[in-house]
Amino acid sequence: MIPAHLQFATLKRTVSIARVLEARGWMERMRRRGSRLFGPCPVHRGDNPTAFVVNEERQVWFCFSGCRRGGDVVELVRLLDQLSWGETAIALSRLTDGIREPSAPVHVLEPPLRPFRPFTRQLPLDSNAPLLAEKGIDPATAAAFGAGAWRRPGFLEGCVAVRLHDPGGQPLGYAGRRLSSRDAVRLGKWKFPPRLPKSRILFNHHRAARRSSQTLAIVECPWGVMRLAQLGLPAVALLGLHLSTAQRRLLERWPSIVLLLDGDDAGRRAVAPLHDELQADHMVRVASLPDGLDPDDLHDSELLRRVIPPWLSAQGLRQ
């Protein structure tokens, strides 16, 4: 029997979608038009400023970009951190004033969901893609990371792709960076496999975990990871701007973290929440990038040495 205060009907009447977005630091990215909210999608962490739409009167949402799905506040919280239904009830209860968490586990009958299906086949990508060259990523590095242009029709058409892995190193499929600026604005820069458990992975975690480094850099996207790899610096990418509980657990092995987010408004807004989340378990430093630059834009090693704190550079930053 589920406690009355954890029943979804009660929680949906008590916790609004806006309350969830506010708690995640996402409301500042939303724009209001009448009874609707518009903004980038917090589920797949896209950049399209109108992809995610909330109808506040009906308390429903829909993502017209990477997710192509929607639902109520319960479905939103469940998808944000890939939670079970019982975990979702508890997470919602934390946003309700005066609600206590149950001392015993809550068991909720979960409806059948279409599971994520890993794509394990390796694709023939062109590692000499112009976009990668612009980022200072050489073909050997691109090939080692399974990155390159896709020259055929299909899911990755019109993209430069990169291979994704789970924390243990098993292939999950490919993400694609859209090359069309028009599509990137309309649909978001990145295309991910349907139902990818993005909140449970960190790009390059399986490689970084094999190194003996005590310090790890956190960047936003795979290109930054590859660029830093060429300089001897271990890094992982969030594939967005937020950390889930599962991702925080993946970082436990590194005592020191450096946040190296993009030098834009979104990256700067994300630094403080990430710092606050991580500082209890890690020594956290922030490396500020010049305005408008990403980690993969720093082709000049001297500039990187000025950006990255000296205590991190001592690990072996190389040309």
C-alpha cells in the first residue's frame, strides 16, 4: 500500500511542472507566453529555445525536438533522472512542503516501457571531417574516439557523429552533431538515439577511469574531451549542463574536479549549481573560458595553460 501523500494523484495536484523546472535551475531558461512556457528541453538537454513547451493550465509538457514526447509532471521527473516509479514519487515529494519521505521502500507497479536498445555495430565514419579539423581534433584522435562524418542516408545523415559507451565501455550507439545551422536552431545541435539513458552516462568515462589521474575535467560536449585528450588531460562530457544522481556516482573515483564549461551565458549559469553539487565530495575548481569560446576552440596550448589552473597543468599538459 502506497502512503496517501505519495500517491501520484496527490503529487500532481501539489507539484507543478514549473516547480520542478525551478528546482532544477531550468526556469531561468524558459520564456512565458500567456499560459505556456517555452524553452530548451531539460530532458535531453538541448539548445533549441522553443523545443520544450509547457501548458500550465493543463500541467502537461511536450518536447518537439530530441525527445519527441511529453507527459505530465510525473513523467517529467521520471525521465529527468531515469527513475523508477517509486523513486519518482519520492523525488516529487521532496518538492512538496510538509511531505515526509517514507521510512520503508515504496513499491509502485511500473507499466511496461519500450527499452533502450544499444546499437553495437561500428559505423564507417570519415575522421577527416572539416568540423573536427576546425576544432583542432586530428584524424587519429577522431578515429580513436569513433568520431567522424557520416556520408550516407539514415539517422546520422547530415551529422558528424561520435560513438557513445556506457560506464563499463560497452557501445550504446552514436550521437550526431547537426551540420545545418538551420536544423541546429530548429531541432537542437545534437541528435541522440531514442530513449538513450543519457542521465546515466558520461561521455568518455570508461577511458578516463582507466587512467591514474587524481583530477578530472568536466566539459559539455565530446569535442572538448577529444581536444583535451590531445593535450594529455583526462576529461568527461556531460552531454548537457546538468548532473544527475547517477552521473555524480560515476565521478566518485576522482578527488579533484575542474569545471571547464563553455564560455557562453548557459555555461556560466551552470557553473555555480554544478560547483555546489560537487564540492561536498570533491575539490572543485573552475576554469573560466574567454567569452564565446568552448574547450575545443582553444587550439593554442599557451592559452590553455592560462585558462587551466597551474595545479592541473602540472599533470602533464603537452603540445
